[in-house]
Amino acid sequence: MTQQAANEDTRADVVVVGAGFAGLYAVYRMRTLGLSVYGIERAPGVGGTWHWNRYPGARCDIESLDYCYGFDDELLAEWRWTERYAAQPEILAYLDHVADRFDLRPHFEFNTSVASVIWNEATKSWLVTTDHGETIECAYVIMATGNLSSPQPPAIDGLNDFKGTWLHTGNWPIEPVELAGKKVAVVGTGSSGIQTCTAIAPIVDELYVLQRTPNYSMPAQNRPLGDDEVNSVLANYRERRTICEWSDAGTPMPDPTESALSVSAQERRRRYEQGWQMGGISSLSFAFNDMFRSEEANGFAQDFAREQIRSMVQDPAVAELLSPHHHIGTKRTCVDTGYYQIYNQPNVHLVDLKSEPIVRMNPGGIETTDQQIDVDVVIFAIGFDAITGALADVDIRGVDGFTLNEAWANGPVGYLGVQVAGFPNLFTITGPGSPSVLSNMVISIEQHVDWITEAIVHMRAVGFKRIEATGAAQERWMAHVVELANQTLYPKANSWYVGANIPGRQRLFSVYIAGCGPFRAECNRVVEAGYEGFELSRGTSDRESAHV
Ligand code: FAD
Ligand code: N01
């Protein structure tokens, strides 16, 4: 942390929490406004998701050429992605490069967690306190804390009795973990579990995959990116980026326009097969426009996916256990390179936790109702307290001591994903009510940070110092978000999207399902309507530096 970043008495115009894609860009944009920025990050370095998730096989499922920043042409031209879907080390190297190229690192206090963020009505400023006991007073707070950054801890009896090593995919050590020749159990078969199992199956002695619910996984059809391909994409990159920004998912794929019910069975199959060859998370969802809306259309895609599983897995009983039966896509679809084929290896054993639940862990490994599984290493790929976890962990108190956890007692709410009513000048990135986790997150992150930056520019231009979403606007917006979601199959699934993976959590589908383009249009409209739904006022903060 340098003096450039914070004033001597630890005041700053803006505190940014988090140094992932969102926090890095937020610091960059705030600095371009001439504001003093104080960044705080729990990890020892930048990267966010890509710092923490170093498990074997971790990689993105949005194409690398789109899962990157678009704000700087020189950055785009100088960075060369080597694969269609980059692996974790490459994405982390990219974010390290961004941090150095734009000199962002000195703005951050690393190895530091924010413990509380308290609004002071008297001074109209925020007091941000860290776990080191330091307090920073600031005019604005940007919580760039991530939607998938709070790993769900394993709650299994006897965990501490286990004599081997246990790890969580979402908090993987920086030091190399030796798995070759070991007996390993992986608990959980979401994206992280599927990637981990696929990567380690060839090197471990025995692999036990403990599956509670099977998930659909699409073939990545990953491949190296050659210079010619990259050059041709970069030659028209602005056009491609604009398409991403105005699309539903934040990707350059054209949004589908036809119903699966409007074509013959033969034509449907042809399109699914075409999608399967194309690969990626949208292999089946880009074929037709009603996969997420129509039980029947979804059923066709499910049948096709289960048929693929049966064709890849030799043992029909194992194939059946691996075959999901929920609406495809309503739990995040996984993307793999050879996942189903690992079950044809003699060292890979599928354990069906539905028929034999875990009883406890013990010194040797995991005891289920049917067997003792002795292993050297247990890898928990059991997911995150998604969307709310990182923010709920911080003691955030707004006007009149109203806490964020009170605001979210009935599920996460927000206005346009950037603010929660009752918390003036505090911004969230890809928060509730935005396309967030259903979009290419980097597209969404840039849009949010740009919107916040423009809002601050506007406030400075007209002499306002306080911006706050109104409760009425937030209520209207969330009602719209929920109404749109209820027209789809998404809310029916027991997914982390609705908080179903956290026992006792109030279910709420808080993601804006209409997608990036319609969301961007609404955010622009709100600005054109004079920041409709936000209260802007002069405030009287005497804690802002002269240039704010
Ligand atoms: P994060 O990257 O999560 O960064 C948040 C940071 O805030 C973290 O470093 C955390 O340590 C810090 N933080 C949180 N709370 C505190 C606190 N109290 N004090 C201090 N620091 C704090 N999205 C896609 O669009 N495409 C993909 O292909 C994709 N792949 C993914 C793969 C994995 C394995 C995972 C887990 C997620 C993936 N995602 C993907 C989602 C991914 O999280 C986002 O794309 C993006 O990286 C989020 O960036 P962020 O900066 O918003 O949050
Ligand atoms: O977590 P998950 P994840 N006992 O919640 C099981 C992104 N991501 O880390 O379905 C036994 O999806 C649980 O079972 P069930 C992406 O957005 C992207 O894999 O609840 N099992 C499930 O199988 C993704 O969606 C990539 O019955 C338990 C699994 O653990 C999000 O991050 C890669 C259990 C958790 O799956 C989260 O993915 C990785 C228990 N007590 C992550 N508790 C890309 O490829 C949970 N489970 C881009």
C-alpha cells in the first residue's frame, strides 16, 4: 500500500474490496477519475476466483477471447490466449499482467479482510474496518467481493479425525499438492468436481467420486488457439465485443430464435448434434429459444444429453447413475474434456450418495452407510455460499444501523445489481437483480463498474455527494426480476442460484434472466431518466477530499 493510495490518516475517496476481475477494474476506473483509492484483498495477491481455485483442471467455460477485459485496445492486442478455454494458471497470469500493466497492485492492501463497513450519518461517510484493526474512512465503497468467493465448509462428522489431507477446490493451496499415486476421494460433482476428477483420474492410484446429484456436462471441444485465429478475431474485436455486450449471455453466439417444438424430430437432433460438436456450455441451449421455458423443449435436450452419457460410459448401471433428471441448464451446466470417459477406467469408482449417504469421516477416510472408503486425500468440491456469502460475512450497516443481512432476510435483493436500498454510496458489482452468474461475468463486471464510474462523474458534475437506491425502486425491480424468472424453469431447480445448497436459506431467484443486452438498456434508460429509482442529494460529507 502506498501513500498514493490512501491519505496519511487513512482516508480515501473510495474503498474497493476484492482484487478479482471486478476489483482490479474498479480501482483502475476510480483512479482515472483522480480519486484516491484504497483496495483491500484477503488473498496475498490479485486474481480473485483465479487465485483461490487452483484445483487440477480448473479452467473457464466462456471462451478466453471473451472472458477477458475489453476496456483497453493495447491490452487486448498484447495478450495472447493459448486455448479456446484458458486454464486457471493462464487466467491468473493474465490478471497479474493487468495488475502490473496498469500499476494497480500498489493500491491494494493484501492479506487483509474487511470485517465491517459502517455508515456514519453524522459525517456522511463509510468506516471500513479490517481484520488488522485498521479503519479507513471514505465517501464510496465498492464491494467487489464476488458471487462465488465464499467456499462452503464441509460439515461432516469426524472431519478432524481424518489422518490424511483434505482440501476444498475453492480454497486450493498455492503450494503444489501431490496427488499422483494417491488414493483420492472427491465429494461433489458440480463444475469444480467434474473438472477435478477429469484431471486427476489419469494420475491417481484410486479415485472415488462421491456423487449426490448428477449434473449435465457438455463437451468443451477445447483446442489450442493459433495465431491466425486470434488475429482474425482481434481484427474485428470491437464488433465482437459489442455483440457480447448486447447479447443475452455476454457471448458472441447469436441468441436462438426458434422453438424446439417448431421443428421435426430429425431437425432437432441435427441441431443438438451440431451443438455437441461445437461444444461449450451452450452446446444444447443455443439450439432453440425455449429450452429454459418449456418442459417439453427441455425434455428433448435432456434426452439427447442422457443418450450421450450412455454412449460414453461402458457400464450401463454407472451410466444410469451419472444421468441427471433435472431440467437441463437450471443447475449450472458443466463443461468437460473427457469426464464421462473416466468411468471406463478401472481405478475410478462412482459412489452414489443417494443410496449410500456419508455417515462420518474417520482416520482412514469416509464411511458411508455401505462401505468404508480408505483414502489419502479427500477433495471437497461442494461449492459456495453463492451470491450472498462474501457480503453476508461482512458486518455491513447502513442508514440507522440497518444491516445488509436484515435487508436480505428474505433472500438477496438489490436495484440493478449495483446498490441495495439503505446503503448510500455503497456499490455492489454483479449483485442481486443483475444478469451476474448467468452471463459472461467479465462483460457484466465492466458494465457495472462503468455505470458506477459514470454515476460518480455525474454526481461530481452537478455537486451531488450521495446516491442511494430507493426502497420502492428496488421492490419494483426485484418483482420484475422474479416475474421474469418465474416464466422459466430456473426457480424449480434445487440450485445454488436460489440458495438451495445452503440449509435453511430462503429461496429466491435473484438473477436478472433477460440477459446482458436488455439489462444494459435498462441501466442506460435509468440514467437518461435522471437516475430513476436512485435518490441523489448534495449530502454534506466533510470527509471527502477536495476534488471529489
Ligand atoms: P472474485 O474473483 O470472486 O473476487 C472477489 C475477491 O474479493 C476475492 O479475491 C476475495 O478474496 C475478495 N474478498 C471477498 N470478501 C472479502 C473481504 N471481506 N475482505 C477482503 N477481500 C474479500 N464466470 C464466467 O463468466 N465464466 C467462467 O468461465 C467462469 N469460470 C469460473 C470458474 C470457477 C472455478 C469459479 C469458482 C467461478 C467461475 N466464474 C466464471 C465466475 C467467476 O467468479 C467470475 O467470472 C469472476 O472471476 C468474478 O470476479 P469478481 O472480481 O467479481 O469476484
Ligand atoms: O459447486 P456446485 P462448484 N455432501 O455447487 C455437492 C462456477 N464454476 O464449485 O447437487 C455431498 O455447483 C452438490 O450436490 P447437490 C460455476 O458457476 C465454473 O462445482 O447439492 N455432496 C454438487 O454436486 C459453478 O456452478 C467452472 O446434491 C455435496 C457439488 O457438491 C459454480 O462455480 C468451474 C455436499 C457442488 O456443486 C460452483 O461450482 C468451477 C455434501 N454435504 C466452478 N454439499 C467452470 O468450468 C454439496 N455437495 C467455468
